[in-house]
Amino acid sequence: MKLNPKSAADLSAQIAQSIRDAIVSGTLIVDERLPSEAEMAEQFQVSRPTVREALKRLAAQSLIRTQRGATGGAFVNRLSFEEAYAQQITTSTLLLSMNAVSFDTACEARYALERACAPLAATRRTADHLATMRAEIFRQGQPGLSDEAFCASDVTFHRALVDAAGNPVLSYQLAGAVEAMQPLMNMITFTARDRARIVALHGAIADAIEACDEVAASAGLTELDEETRALAAAVFARRARETPNVVKA
């Protein structure tokens, strides 16, 4: 690849993109050793520090790993879904917070995706998934539980439901939906919600999953969707009354 010195992207970014493209296309395969820094510096006609910066970018995305020693160097990494979760969550959080996505839009997307997991979760759930869901329901019902702890428990409950579908692609896709959208939703609705109502809905969903009843599980998620939107509407209406010029989210 020839670098474009007039490009808005700096040289290290262009090198990183070139290597990333080769990995995605399969030109570079998993565990393949990349050329040395010196070889890449000569290939791209840049300095070794520029190549080093490009490799750092790729390592930050878990696309490559480095090994020391005589047989060391930079190698194409086998990226796992678990390793990619954090990036998915961070990206989703930034997109939602920076692009003023409406509450209804986020809610619609999140529950539509989660309902897609319900039929699979109802047939594939394990004892561990059910145990996690039950433990979080119990935790949510404890008096004195802080809002932060309730939110964290809420996320763990829905994470277990999604993972119960037994599909790593769905789990990855919903990492942003559950672990990015859910905390943002909780930040808006926590002052208006009735915890007992949320706990009851979670209990009904867990019962349906345990009974392998996909229809009831989906219906429970729909009820939770409607409850969440109603809570948000109440919060926004109160804010509008308190601050007449407030912009509805």
C-alpha cells in the first residue's frame, strides 16, 4: 500500500488501516507473524517510530499481539467476543451520549434486540443462567440497596438473559444494548420507578425462561419495555413542568 501524505489521517493511522484491511480480508491470517518494524518501515517508507505507533493502534483494538524473544514479534490475534465486549460497550455509550438519541429510540432498539433472545433463552438456558437471574432478583428486593447497586443488578439480570440464548454473536451485539443503554435508561428513570414492580416483572420473565415459555418471556419483556417508557414519559413531563423551556429527550 502506498501512503498518501496529503491524507487527513496521519501516516501511522494509514499503516494501521492497511494492516487492519489485510486482516479483515484474510490476507493476513490468525497467528501469522507480521514483518518486523524495520521491514515495515522500509515497505511504507516511514520511520520505525511511525510503524510502532501503528502497531500500538492495532494492539489497542486487540487485532495483534506482541511476543518477546528470538521467535517473537507482532502476530495477528484471534479476537474473541469477550475481548470485544468492552469496545462495543464504550462505542455504544459514546454514540448514545454524544448523538442525542431519544429515549424512545434507544428503548425500542434495546428491547427489540432482547426479545429476539427470549425464544432461544427459553430453550437453551442453563442452571447457571437461571441462578444468576434469581440471585439478582433477590438482590433487587433487598431494602437499602442503593440506586447504583440496583442498576448494576439490573444489568447483570439482563446480561444473564441474553447470554442464556447461547449465541455469542447475539451476546456481543447486545453488550452495547444492555450494558450501555440500560445504565443510561436507569439514570433517567430511577427517580420514578417502583422497584417492586420491576422486581415482579423480572420474576415473571425468569419464571417464563425456566418454564421454557418463550411467548411469556417475550410478553414479560414487552411489559418491561412499556413500563420503562411510561417511567421516562413521567420524568420528562415533570422536568417540563419544572423547567418550561426544557427540550424533551
